[in-house]
Amino acid sequence: MKKFLFTMIAAVAAVSAVNAADPSIGGDIGISSKYVWRGLAFNEDRVFWPDVWASWNGITVTGFLSMDMTDKNTAVYGHNYQSEVTDGDIYLDYTRAFGKINGSIGVNQYFFPGYGKDTVLYKDDYGPVTEPYLKVGVPISHVCPSLVVDLDVPDKNVKNGLGKATGAYISPKISWSKPIGCATPTIAMSIGYATKAHNSFFALVDDAAGFQDFTTTLQTVIAPPAPLADYATLTLSCNYSYLLNKKLRDAGYDDGHFWAGITVNMFRTITCSKGDAK
């Protein structure tokens, strides 16, 4: 998988070198009331989500961390993760428009530095997972239907349920977005399907393939007055996710979650041709 990752980086860089645009850099500082991912709650209380990114001509590289802000998970995992990083992600994405179709291809690398300490649940079984993905969207006015396919490839040393199998998570989605003054609200709905290997690894439940979750999101990006709008925005979000998978519910996972978040987004474009930045 590492060879695939490096090969894809080289291929994307070669394609993007033609008619290259100015690069941009940025970072986000966010707080979420819960950590819910694909219908599963990894933390029922507040988490701190910082990230940094760099983008150039369709290529975006992002580094993301998740830190528990409370000791909520102590009883669940047998370890107090308050103020500790529980997982970190590295994303490589290439997005391009093909006529009226938007396409993205990329790789996510998930790390779990918090697990495998003195935890009751995961012990030494949790290792990094590489997730190649493909996304296709067709914007129609303010509406955009899309489809995302994620493949989960575990590290060869991982011992738990995923083993050497490759899992998958498939998610059709539809969203509506329209600028209104200084704000851009977005309403989105998605439904996810997970394979047996996916849930064996991430949920530690065997033979749980099926429709995973139904998730709705209301998000608003607010731009401050100029000139700050050229450097920062504020994102507010409210979310609800219902766990459709009965086997996961029977295994003890909660069937519904509501959570909200606030994120400060910062960015800057580097105009290499003029030797300065804006």
C-alpha cells in the first residue's frame, strides 16, 4: 500500500505540474460536542480537532489530530484520554472538474496513537489503516448528488478483526448549498453501507455488513468583513446520525447521535509569480 501511495503522489504531481496555479496553505481549529464517524460514537463528549493543510493545483495534503477534552472515555477504554491525542490522520487528495462532473481521488492514512496503551478494549490490536477513496459529484445549480467509495487496507501487523482483509464503506450523498449574504449554508444527507471487514475492524463486531448509518448535516460558513474574509472564515455545524445496522445496535452501540461543532478556518494564498503573498 505504501508503494501505491507514493506512486499516486508522483502521478498526481506530474499531472498538476501543467498550468500550475498558486499554492495555498491553511489550518483549522475546531471543537465538536461528540466524535461520531460513520454512525459510531468514538467519544460521547467534547473533542478538539486541529488540522493543517497545503493545496496546489488540485492537490491537497492535510494533517489532522483528535484530542479528548474530557475523561468521558475512561470507563469505556480503561484509560483516561483527557488531553491526549487518540488518533491522527494524513490525507492526500486530488480534485478536478471533468466538464460538469467533479472527481476526487485520494488516500487517507489513519493512526491511533492513543490506543494500545493500557486500554481494556484494543490492547495491541489497533494499528494504522490506509484508506484509498474515489468521489464523484455532479453539481446541478445549488444541488450536488455525489458518491464516495472508501477501501480500508490494514497495516500488515494489525491483529484484530480486519486482519488481511480489505473493508469498504460506500456512501451516496446529496447536498444543497447557496451563498446568502456573508453566510453560505449547506444542508446534506447521506446513507452509508459498510462491509463485514470494515465493521470487524472499526466496530469490533463480526458479520455486521449492511447499511450503516443515515446522517444529516446543517452547516454554515460565515465570512467576516473584508479584508479578514481573505484569510479566515467561521464554520458552524449541527448533525444527526442514526445507526441503521441492527447488529451494531445489538452489540451495544447507540442508535442515534446529535452533535454540534464550531471551527475557525484560516488560509492564505501564496502568489509565487509576484514573489509575495496575499
